[in-house]
Amino acid sequence: MLDYGRIVYTRGAILYAIGRKEVEKYARDGVDLSALNGVQVVCSLDRTVITVYRNRNFRSLKPGLGRGRHGRPRK
């Protein structure tokens, strides 16, 4: 899982995620990741797994989205 997913550094943690794009990319190489579509693994900076969950909405992983420092949406 950690070898195939995209990596996002956020809030003092490392997030590994497998989405539709990774499933399609590695399917061309003969690796079937379809059962892992949407799985996200949150690790500490020393790569200790904190939690694993499934969320197919990757909108929050894109830079510049989300809420600002005071809870208001960013412009």
C-alpha cells in the first residue's frame, strides 16, 4: 500500500492514499489495486501507522483547499 499510494504531508503527519488515478496507473503495469480504492493511511513522521480509513473523496488532499486558520473558508 505505502509503495503505490500518493503521499501528502499534512498537519505533522504523512498521509498515503490510493485513489482512482493510482488504480488506473498501476493496472497498466499489471498491479490490481481496485480493492484498495479510497484507502488512506495516516502515519507519524517516523512512519508509524496511526490510523487507516476509506474515503473516496480526495478533495481535502489538494493543496489550497479547506479552511483557514480561524475556521473561515479560504478565498
